[in-house]
Amino acid sequence: MSHAAFLAAAILAFAFPYVYAATSDQWRGRSIYQVIIDRYALPEGADPNQCPSGTRTWCGGTWNSLRQNLDYIQDAGFTAVWISPVSQNYEGPTTPYGDPYHGYWIADASQLNSRFGTSDDLKGLSEELHRRGMYLMIDVVVNDVMATSITPDLSTYMFKEQSQYHPYCAIDWSNTTSEEQCWLGDTVVPLPDLNTEDPTVVAGFGDWIQSLVKEYNIDGLRIDGECRHVNIDFWPVFCGKAGVFCIGEVFGSDIDDAALYQGSNALDSILNYPMYTALLDAFTLPGPQNMSAVADMIGQEAAKFKDPTLLGNFIENQDIPRWANISVDPQSLYNAMVFNFMTDGIPIVYYGQEQGFSGNSDPYNREAMWPSKYANSTTYQLITTLNKFRNFLVNNTQWATTPTQVLTTSPYGIATLKGDCVSIMTNIGSPPQNISIPVYTPYLASASLTNVLTCEQWPVGSNGTIDAQYSLGGVPLVLYPTTLLQDSGLCGNSDTTTGSATYVSSALRIHRPVISLLAVLSSLLLGFLSSFW
């Protein structure tokens, strides 16, 4: 290679790994579909009957089989995919708790999990997502590794020195230091706790995550393993080396505890467990039906979190029972989902949620996806509409950064205003009821609103009042000024974009000019320098 060609290649090699590094501001406008790789899609020719509910062994999903089945995710309007950990897991005899099909039993974090494919396969998945304008988020585990005894052979791990681990102890859940330094798991499958105060561990993790993000063009990280089990000052260093958006897991309903982990001294965001708990209280049937819990949590989060619009909204994931296992009424699901999509935060949908999966806790909430045949279910259609509308708002207005306001709360429902959109959610369930919820809005009397979920015109009464009637059951409402729906592709309005670009235009606007500029500069530089060699 000539000196000029080498120099040009070096410039490109340095610049291109950062092309897809997404900021918090860019992630705020995304919607995320969460996938356990082993359970989402089978390679062609695999046995579709090999993964009954409750299975704790490998079912056969890979990075390639996800890549080959992305249409289902993108057609629903999702603009990001969160995948389970990519690092090498425990390799050995099946444990009493099964095999590490989920990806969370880390062995050597610096190696890829060969069960899910090769380095080229993971790169292929990343490239295909980016070709579609979608983001890639991966799960990472840095709190611990997996072992089969409390005296494991450390030579099999990325960190091989005893000083790089905390000594074995069982966790005292009333003691913060114990939570950070003692071991998760148990004596059957212990999880040796890494000493994340040790400078060699901090540096080793930093170098690893920086390399992983660059090599696979990763846009964001989901931090597994309870962020509060790691000393909090580890996170800014780790995420700073990654250079991408970091969202962490802080399990529990305590908002004061959770809020500690968002900010410059911690993480960009966390999964919104406090709001999840409030949604359970408000919407599950049977349940407390305490709608004021949601309104109260909106207020608390606005006061206590640095930025509620970055929190990860969910009602299902791999650590909690499926919604349909908790609540018997599908309208409770629809209303809770509308809340998560149309208020502050980043909506996250766990694979199979849209298919009505109903597993209880692990492993029953980690069902195989393929028996659903990826059906165009009622919930899938609702998600598609919510994503299409939300992406329209994100791409064309300041909606994503506008704080949610509570317009009214009653025992039967809550109405919120975010930007120009009024959303009304109820907990009465499917049976028709002679109940109405009057909502006072900022709209003028006789203003024309459209319910984007049904395309019905909705009248505004005197003093800007909207009446939500439930003679057809407890359906959610998402109301938006009819004149502002132009070019949305919703309710008979034309779509100014084509195909899937509707959902990804913001990503393409960001990335394509960068690529083009680098390519032009490199070409000019190569031509200029060639004249000297």
C-alpha cells in the first residue's frame, strides 16, 4: 500500500467507528424492541418444536436469524433493537438452573458467545440495522461472572487475579457496601463479584467496552446486573470509554434510590421501575386500580430525575412476569402501553409482548417467539400505530423534549398532555360502563381533534372540555389536532416519506452526511498525496 493510501485508510478507520455512536438526545426519540437472541428466531431448517415453555436450555436463535427477521420489528415502527449479551458465557455441563441460553452468565467478557454466531455475524446484524436507520443496543454485564463453586478457576475469565474479585460473602440486603461487594447468585450457581474499585478492573473494562463499541458500531448499552451492585463512581468512567448512551437496571420501586443513578456522576438513564410499579397499581385487573399512583409518580420523577424523557418505559422484560400473567384484561395492556409510548421516556417492548405471551417469572417469561408465527395481532397493530405517530412527532416537533403534564386524574383514568397531544388512559377494562372522564384541555371549543388510534373525529366542548366515554369499554384515546396530522401517514393523511424511511429519517439525516463528508475528504486527500509518492 502506498503512503497516501495508508494515510487515507487510517483516517477512515479512525473516523468510521464513531459514525453510529448515538447521543442521549438521539436515543430520546427512539423506540426499542428487546430481544433474547436464543428465543427470537430460528435458523432455516431448525426444529420449531424444540423449545417448549419453561425450557432452560438452548433453543437455537442466533445473530443471523435475528438479522433475517428484522422486517417484523421495523414494520411495527421500532427504531432500535436491544439484544441480550454478546460475551462468552459459561461452557460446561448443564447446571441445576439450566444452560446460559439467556447470555447473562459471563465467562470471558472479551470473547464473543459462539453459540450466537461469529464476529462477522454480529457485524452483519449491526450493519443491517444501520442500513435500515435503526440503532443497536447490547446488554453488558460488568458486576460479576458465573461459576459453579465459590472457588472457581480464574484462568477462564477475562480478569484472572484474585485481587480483581471481592471475597465471597452472601449479600446483606440492608447494607449498601454488602450489596456492592458480596456475590449474587447462590452456592449452586455463584456469581463471583468483580472488584470494580480496582484500577486494573476499571481500565480492563474500559478498554474492552471501547473496543467492542467501535468494532461492532454499537449505539447504546443496557447495563445488566443491578447498577447499585457496583460502586456508582465506576459508571461515568465505563460509559465515558464506551462513548455511547448507557441505560442501567436499578430494580425496585424506590424513586429516591433510583434517581441517584441518572446524572453526570452515574448513567445517562435507567429502566423506569418506579413507574412500572405505579402502572401495576393503576392498570392491572384485578388490582388496586390506584390511578393516583401514576399521577403522583409523574410529579415525583419530574422533581427527582435529571431527565425523565430519557427513562426506559416498560411493562415486561426478562426479569418480571408477563403483563398477561398479572392482568386478565387486554384493555389493561393497551392502556398501559399507550401511557408508555405517549408520555416522557423511551418506550421498550419485550419480544412477545405484542403476541400476548403470558409466562410467569424466569424461565417462563423467556418463551420462544416462533410459535406465535409473528402474527399481525391486535397488539402488534396498536404498537405499529403508536410508533408511527410517535416517530412523526419526534421527527417534526419538539414533542420528545416537552415535559408531560397531568390534565386530570380520576379513580377511572388519567389524562396527560405532551406537546399538542392529549392522551386519556383508563383502568375500567373491556366491559362497557356508564362512566365518562371530563378533561380540560388548552384547545378552543369546536377545535377539530383526531383520535389517531381509530381516526375518529373528536369534538372539543366549551372551555376546552373533552369527554371520554366508555360505552364501548375502556379503550385508550390519543387525540391530536387534525390539521397537524398532515404528512403523518395516519388517518388518510399522506406520508411524505416512503416505506420504512418513515421511522428512521432522523437517524439517516444524522449519519449519511457524516459518511459522505468523510468519503469526500479521504478521496481528496488520497488524490493530493498521491502526487507526492
